[in-house]
Amino acid sequence: MNNIGLFFGSFNPVHIGHLALANYIVENSNLNEIWFVVSPQNPFKKSNDLIDTKHRITMLELCVNNYSKFKVSAIEQELPSPSYSYVTLRELRKLHPANNFSIIMGSDNLELLMKWKNIDEIIKNHKIIVYPRPGYPIINHDDVPNLDIVEAPVFNIDSTRIRKGILEGKNYSFLVPINAYSYITKNNLYSN
């Protein structure tokens, strides 16, 4: 039985904070792998800044293909949009019954967890792994039985600022992994 951490996100674009955090978690936990689940549309976010999902998947694959503990999952592309985690988790359990799936989330999202659709089903069947995010102290939730708090390094990097900087012509080649940054430049992403 493999323990798989699911790192849900838009990854619009993927940045070094995503990868460094995932690397820290997989190397310091009982997880065998982390799967980056690329969300076509988060029900809590607006979609107007979202580039095509295929670009976001490609950028992630370019960044993780040489690290055996990371995988990219495009499962939510085959499911109805907006993406609801309980639907994705049901599908993953059906397709991969030999795996235990945990959800990896930042402390900012922990505050919204109890608003997720079918949350009772999610917390009954899955561990929730929470890492710190700037400005969101981790408060233990007694209503979440399988909560695992990870004292991971804090990365104050976000995709919104990166997109804005690229649009303004800034060189953010040290905030975005070089393979993804080259892909962004080659395909003129986020610049108009």
C-alpha cells in the first residue's frame, strides 16, 4: 500500500515554493509520493487569470519528471468543472484502490476546509496534511480527526505576484524553475 500526498492547485504558474515545499514534505513524512493535481477551476477562485490547463500541466511535468517521488495528475481534466475534491478523491480511490491518499494544504486553506462540499466524506477517508502559510497560524481543528501538521519551511512566494511581474516585464527566472520559466518565455505566457 502506497501513501500518496495530493497537492491540489492551479499551479498558475508552478514556482519554487511549490516544489521545495513538496520536496520537504515527501522527504520528511511517511508519504511515498506526492501527486500534483492540477485544478482546471477551483470553486473558491475566479478563473479570469487562469491560463490553459495544458500549459500548467506541461510546466509541472517539465519540473518534476526527473524526481521519482513526484507525479503530475491531470485527473480533474476528465471530471466536471468546477473541481470538487470529494469527486476527485472518489475517482482516485476507484482507479488506485491500493493507495492511501492524503490531502496536502496550506494553513490558509485549512480555514476554508469545513466549507468544502461533502467534507464529512473527505475527512472520514483521508488524512489532511497542513503546512504553514505566511499570515495564517495553524490552529488545531478538533473537528478534523486525521489532521497532521507539518512544520515545513515557509515560502512567501505566490503565483499571483509572479504573473503580475511577468506582465510588467520583470525577470523572475529564480522564482520559477528554469524549465517552466523557459516554457513561459517561449510560449509568451502571462505577458498580455
